[in-house]
Amino acid sequence: LSLILFSLWAVALYSAQVFAALAIGIRIVLLLDRKKKIATLLLPLIFGCLAWILVVSIPYIGWIAWFIGTAWGLGALLDMKRRIILELMSKK
């Protein structure tokens, strides 16, 4: 049971970092693109992952950025889960 829970926690932490990188990438693309139009999430994901890696790699403050970004991403995951559950319950 503990191995299963640890595996789920590791997947959640990794997914949270991807969500944080995607949110950062969307902000970057919206700042660079004046049209305010995003056709696909691939470009924001690439920019966000690059920015995430650069920020987290900074000595002495990278772990703070990692902690804040991961907590932010976990919050986004929980909010998405809550919205899906509410949407499914409203269809009943």
C-alpha cells in the first residue's frame, strides 16, 4: 500500500511541475504574441519547460521556486479534479 501511495505522490508531483511549466509557458507566449491567440499548447509547454528548468536550476532560490511552483501545480490539479467531479455530478 505504501509503495502505491508513494508512486501516486511521485506522479502527482511530476504532473504538478508540468502544469506549472504550462502555465508559465502560456504567459510567455501571450507576452510574445500580441494577437493573444494560442493555436496549440506545444509551444507554451516548450517555453514553460525551458523557463522552469532555468528558474529551478538557480542556486539558493531554485528550491523555493520549485516548492512554490509545485504547490501551485498541485492546486491546479486539485481544482481540475474538483471541476470534473462537479461537472459529472451535474449531469446526473
